Amino acid sequence: MLEKQFNPEQLYNSVVHFYMDKKGYSKEKANQIAQAVVKKEALKRTCKNESCKHLSHDHIRNAETCLVRDCECGKFIK
């Protein structure tokens, strides 16, 4: 089963709206927080194998072969 593809724009927008609407933060502060959250989530979903560096949704079940054609990654490394 493949992981749902990571959508940074959707995450960014939801974080900004959450902090502005629910927490009352300024637009600038909400944008700073959203940028940090998106960066952290992208790093978490990137394979740590030096020869790979593809996102987790490019791996079968996040633990087996990389789906990128010329990649020799045999396992998603967290």
C-alpha cells in the first residue's frame, strides 16, 4: 500500500489558518510557524539513504523498494 502523497501547500495553508483563526496570531507569525512545520514534515518524509533522498510515498509501504526507476534504495531509512 502506498502512502498518501505529501502536499506541502495544503499543510501550509491549514497551519496558517489555524494559527490566525483559532490562536489569533499575526499573519507573519503564522507564516513563520507554517514554514517550520512544513520543513519538519518534509524532512521526516525524506529517505535518509544518501543515494536515495526520495519521499516516503515513492517507496512501497515505506519500507521496501524505492519506486523511482534508477534508484537502488532497498529500504526507506527514517
